[in-house]
Amino acid sequence: MSKKNKDDEGIDFLFIGGGEEQDSLAEEFRRRGYTTASIGFQERLGQFVKFHKPGSGLEASVRRCNEALARSAVTVEEIKEYSDPIEFEKAFQRVLENQDVSHTTFWREEELQTMPQEQREFLEKQISEYRDLKGLMLQIYQNTTPEDPKRKAMMDFDPEKIFGSVALQEEALGQYMGFYARLVQNCLSVELIEILKNRELSEAEILDDRGHELNQERRYQEALPYFDRALELSPRFCLAYINKGIALKNLGRLNEAITCYDTVIEEINPQHKKAWHNKAVALWTKGELDEARRCVNRALKIDPNYSVALGLKMTLG
């Protein structure tokens, strides 16, 4: 489950910046009177809100940067996919409980030193609002179960769902709503990455890893008890269901494999692309091509760039 390099890469990208889009945007801000040599996402955000005029072309540039900078949230989703959900939810609660955050938690000291005073004040206000929002989210978390739609919405890391879960209306933040929602998404993601990337594996994860190793050695029958024990400890552990399904499929127990994937899709996470893809593979093996095509198309709807699903789609025709 080690993903430290990828996690670190996501954090570096978030704070350091770089790339043609960001360099171009930084140059535009320097032209407007800022002397900052390396502009990070949140700083760019504040400057954009202050200086944007419709039709300037800057809006489209910021939007493209935001799409790239969403990698912090994508990284969290990747960690979530491989994690024991019990451990992930503990980490999420710790983030919500943590009120010891300030602008220095998310911006490098060298960035803050070159920032105009009014910009620092703008960021401090946003972080204060971020703390308040986490307090509201914590109240909901403590009063819901993992299956509750409100809790699921908060943990999807979609800005609209985050705000919808605490019933904040757009009027509360006015024209800054969209920008602030993205900032909240990134701040939550960065805090979670810091907690998750160095934690110890749970017993369920250790068992699943051992079963996966046996799958790799084609010792599928030996692997099954490891997955079963992992699922006893953590009944919503998607990866253990996926790996158990792989073992069953390779043992020729196709209907049982499909049941594993359906458990993920129907009871835990209908947006789990790997479950849809693996179900398609099992159906293809059974000769049920139309249903296999439907499943692989669902996987690609979730992630149009999912390479293994693209390859299967070409095979299925």
C-alpha cells in the first residue's frame, strides 16, 4: 500500500507549482505589480479574485490550473481506494477535529514573506472560515454513520458536496463561493495526506497484502482465508473484496467473483471503477459480452482515461 512517492509528488505540485500554465499565470500577476517569483495555488486564487475582469483570459487560465491542482484531492481518493476504511475514517475525523491550523499550515514561509499585507489578511480570513467549516463538518460526522449520505458526501472531496452537506447557501460566501470551495477541498486533502502517508497498516490491510502476494504467486486457494479474515475485521474494505474476486475468478468460481464486485458496487461504492472493470472481465470470461460491455462502459464513465478498461473495451469491440 506504500504510495509515499506519489503522495509527496502531489503535495510538491500543490505548493511549488511549475509548468507552462502556472508560469504564464505567474508572469501575468508580475505584470500587474506583484514581485512574487513563485506563486502557489492559494496565492494565485486570492490575486485572481482581486484582479479578475471578465474577458481578460485569466479566468480560463485559472480554471485549467485548478484542474491540474486538484491532484491533491485525486491523491486522497487513491489512498482511500487502497485503505482500510476504518483507518481512513479515523484520519478524516482527526482532520476535522484539528483546529490548530493557520495560513502557515498551507503556505511556505518564503511565499508568505513576499506576499502583500492585504493578501496575507485575505488568506488568514479564509483559513478562519475553513476552521469554522470543519467545526460544522465535525458535528455532522459525529452524528452520522458511515452509510449516512451526508457523511459520504463530505468524504467524496467534491466541493459542491462538501458545502451541500453543511447546508451552506451560495449567498453566505457571495462571489467567492466557487474559489473558496476549491480551497477547502485542497486544504482538507493536504491535511489528510499528511496524516495518512506515514501511518501504520491496520491488521486488515496486512492480511489483504498477504493475500495479494499469494494471488501474485497464483496460490489463489491459499489467498482466500486472508481476504475473508480482512473482511471480518473491516467489512467495507473494498480492496479486499476486489482481491478476493480476483482469486475466485482465477479459480473458475466466476459467479462468486461477480458477487464480490457487486458487493462493492451495490453496498459500498457505486463509483469504484476497478469493481466495474473486474466484473466486466468475469462476465467476458463467462461469455456474457453485452453485460461485460455495459460494465466496462460504467468504469470508463467514472474514469475516461482508465487504461485497463480502455484495453478491455477494445477487446470486447
